[in-house]
Amino acid sequence: MDRGAIGVEPLWSPKDAIVDIVFIHGLNGNRELTWTNEAGLFWPKDLLPNDIPQASILTWGYDANVLPEKFLGVISKNSIKNHAETFCLNLQQYRTTTNSKTKERPLILVAHSLGGLALLLSPINDTCKLSKDLYGIIFLGTPHRGTSIADLGAIVASLVAFFVQVNQGMLKELKAEALPLTELEDDFAALMRGSPDGGGSVKVVCLHEELPECSTKRKVVEPHSAVIPGTDRASIHACHTKMTKFSGPEDPGYKTIRDRLKEWVTDIRNQQAQDSSASSTAAQGSTFAHYGDVKDNGLSIQGNQTFSGSQSFGGTHTHQSG
């Protein structure tokens, strides 16, 4: 794993950004290659800024390999929860140190496969402060109930474990109906109804693959595992490893993700405009109360009075307590 591909990488940072969109890759993925097609189109950077110019776009990388890239290579032994904790810390640090506005912006996350599981753990992690800003999540092929093909992966991993290092723990976490995944689903359902930090409900879309992998003739994550009950769902006409790679702006898969992101960003912009207008109106229409008498150049105000909006009194005012 290229060490330079670990951590937060900003792809588009407009000065007028109103939201952060963060991409998280999956198993054996990469923060750039996961989202890049064979022609080199890295759509979060090459396409999305043109369609959503007011969004700050980031990608996050971590060592999610279960097998090393090189013979006798070294891999991370982190569990999914370990990755979740690192994600929280990395993103919090970025949003805190970049500028004062960044840490207050709404947050939208797009996660593929294992990245979605790290994401599920992140908002409910005790040390994570991102849940209050979390607005929406798009899951792509995330095995919320585990993946049966992980059993096959474990067998393959066992065969080569004598020669190379293998992250068996992560494979066990991905087995179908694995207990940690069941617990995650229950906890995340509560987050969707409203974050524990006082944030609103989180919008969620679950996308699943339509096609099997060419090598195994099987889907990596079946629809029943890729969908959280009660959320919006759709499919992308691709296999698991290619459902994050698009040919261009007219690719149906790209349009599915882009249109939902645009909808959410528009909602955020409208809400911010409403909040700004309400705040301005409240400031102009503020109320002050006066108790007692005011006498000035023939003007006499006696008793307890309340004035709303902008008020102007000229001259010298004399106040007598009632």
C-alpha cells in the first residue's frame, strides 16, 4: 500500500463551500484508484466539481488490504473498528485545522464496501464528534449483514498464510451474519432517527451491484445485505469492484449518485438561506422592555412599555423608576 494514499486528500476546495463530501474506499481499495476507471477518469475530481461547485470534495485512504500487494509484504492488522477510529480522527483534524468554517459545515459521505462499515462505526464511536454534522450517506455495496464470499476469501487466505501475512480478523468480521455487523445495523438505525449529539436524522441511500464478478460468477454483496431497512435503495449496473468507476457524466451509475448529492446540497443551501433570513429578521425585530416613566421635550412615556423592531428616540431622556 502506497503510504501516500493514506489519510485525507482534498480534491476540490472552493472558498464558498457549504458542505463537505468525503469518499471512502473499500476492501483492497485505494482513495483514488477505487474511483478511477480504466481510462483514468477520477470522477470525484474530474466530474463532480463541475456539477456541484459549492461542495468541498475529499477522499480518505486507509490500509484495507487482506492480502499484501507484494510477496512477503506487510499489511495492516487493524480491525474495522480501528479504521473507524482513524477515520474520525483524520477527518476531525482536517476540518478543525483547515479553517474556522470547515468544522461547521454539513458532512456527506460516500462509502464503498468495507468503507461503509468503517463509516457505520464512526458516528457512534464515543470519541467521534462528527455525528452532529452528518447530513447524509451513500453506501455502495456495503455488506451490512456480512458477505458470504468472505468465507471463500478466508479459505484462499488460509492457503497462502504460510507464505504471506493475512488480515484474518477483518475477513472474520465480514462473514455473513457476523455479530459485529448485526450490532452495527441496530446502532445505525438509531442514528438515522437523530444523532446523539443533537443533530437531525441522517439521510441514507443504499446502492447495490447488479452484476456478478467475472472471476467468481457471484455477487460479492447480495442486495439483502447491501440494504438497510427503511432507507432509499437502487442498483448500479456493474459488479462490486466496478460499481465505483464511471465512463463519464452520462454514465447511469454516476448520474444516480450525482443527482442524489445535488439534491442534498440544494436542500442544505436552501436551509442555510432560510436560517440566515430568520436570524436577520430576529435581529431587526428584537424586542426591548422598559419599566417606569420616560420624559423628554414634551414626550412622556409612563408605566411598563414594550417596543418591537427598530425604535429611535431623540433628545435627552429622563427615566424614573416605577
